[in-house]
Amino acid sequence: MRRIPATVVTGFLGAGKTSLIRSLVENAGGRRMAFLINEFGELGVDRELLTGCGMESCTEDDVVELTNGCLCCTVADDFLPAIAKLLDRAVPPEHIIIETSGLALPKPLVKAFGWPEVRARVTVDGVVAVVDAPAAAAGRFADDPAALATARAADPSLDHESPLAELFADQLACADLVVLNKADLLDAAAMLVLSRDVAARLRPGVKTVTARHGRLAVEVLLGLGAAAEDDLAARQSVHDAEDEHGHDDFDSFVLALPDIADPDAFARRIAGVAATHDVLRMKGFLAVPGRARRLVVQGVGNRVDHYFDRDWRDGELRAGRLVVIGRAGLDRPAIAAALGGSEA
């Protein structure tokens, strides 16, 4: 029996993983795809963005959402039952797409594909790492993985001082393809420097491609044939010697928000809050008076996008909800007050 290929899409918070997956949905070309979405936070924004796209190739039953914690740490409790649910459908999918949370390490998840109950039925076609090109070019994840590993051995306190750099390094180390997303926000010279820096961190043969808004041809992303579960030794991780990694370094909460009359002004407020309180990511849905459609808000640092995606459904609570994600110790009351909301 042919094993079903699975693609693991990893990347830091706000890199554009959901945009890339939504592009896959829109260009599926008749493929029967199923999706496992691992959110960080209580509000299922990414699942809603997929099921709200209105494509026949992405129905409610095709998207399984896991919100009980980081997938790489809950493979037994969450991943195995979810994969089994997809495989046991009357008509199994032809390809499975797994979006990890922005805080997940991909390697523990790839290891789970070696478990007998999974290995016989599914193979990892490839691990795709999505990189926020402007953020990376600005030097936010500039640590040398080898030097970082040496420093960590000498000073364990670095475990929690540089969690973002470690996550970034591990995502690149496990990748079979790296997507430098938001390429339209960098000039050619900056992109060349970034491409060379990222390439120096990758295993031999791993390629990088550029994308705008997560849009790439399906043929580029799928059909890599990596069988990553058989190649774990080559995917060296900063966290290989550890049983756990530091999720306690991050915090998230949900804000309930009133109707927003001026989306542009509110986007500027989000950017200001992100800069003041060092918020990594904000995403959610807002209600705008006089508009039948809900407003999607996606904030990465002080860069904020917003657009209307679909009508509010009959019986659906027309209310604003925003997930706020940052390092541990976020000033929740101050953030809520600045955005005019309350913690849900």
C-alpha cells in the first residue's frame, strides 16, 4: 500500500505559514488534502482562515485543529489520534499538511513518523521552513547555531536567554526546503545577503526559494520525497540532548474587543502596542460597524496587515477576538487597556 505523503510546515511566529498553506488550498489542482493545524493560544485563528476561504478542497472535515499545547511535546496525546482520524476516513487524503505552531521544534514531530502505527501508512515528504525575510535580515536570528551550542554547554543560563534564536536554528536544521517569505519587503542586495546567511546554516542539498505573501507553486512545495523520518541523524538540533524546550519563555492570551470603526487607526494602535510591550505576534478577527464581513488582523512585531475575509455567519457571535503572543511577563492589563479590550 502506498504511504500517504505528509508535509510539515514550520517557521517562527508570523512568518507566513498559514498564508502559504492557504495558497496550497487555492491551487490544490484537485488533490485531496487534509490539514493538521497546531495553534499556540486559545483562539483558532489559523483554522478559521483556512475553512473561511470558501474552497471546495478545504472543508470543515479536512482541517483538524490541535490547541492542547505544542505538537512537538504532545505527539502521543494529540498527534497520533489526529493522524489516525485522517487516515481512517472512508476516503483518505492524498496529501497531509501539518502546520506547527510558531514555537514548535520540527524534529520531535518528524520522529513520531517513525512510530510503527504511523510509519506503515505515512511518510514525511518534506519539512518546509518559512522564514520572515525582513525580520531575519534585520538580525533578529543571527546567532551561529554551532557557536550557540558551544555557549549553551558552557553556560546553561543561555537556554532561556536566546529561545527565539534556538527555535530558528532548529527549524532551519530540520528543513528540506526554506521559503524566504515577504521577499517584496527587501531589496535585491539585502535578499542576497540573507540568502547566503541562511544557506550557510542548511544541510547540503537543501534549497531556498523566495515568496511573496506565501505564494508558491504546489509543485515546488510538494513531492520532495525526503522521507525525513529516515534521515533524522543528519538533522542536528540544538535541543537534541534535551527532553523539553522552553515554552515557559512565552505567554499568550486572548482579548475581547468592541467593534472597530476605523481599521487603519486600530492597526496603528496594534503596531504601537507591539513596539511598547515587545509583543511578537497578534492575530484575530474584528467586527466593523456597517460591514457584513469580518476583519482579519495579522500583526508581526510592528508590521500589521488587515483585510475582510468572509461574512459573519448566521448565529455566529459577531465579536472581536485577538490573540496576543510574546515573551513571558507580558503586561496584560496595559496591553488590554491600550487596545480598548478586556482579557477573555
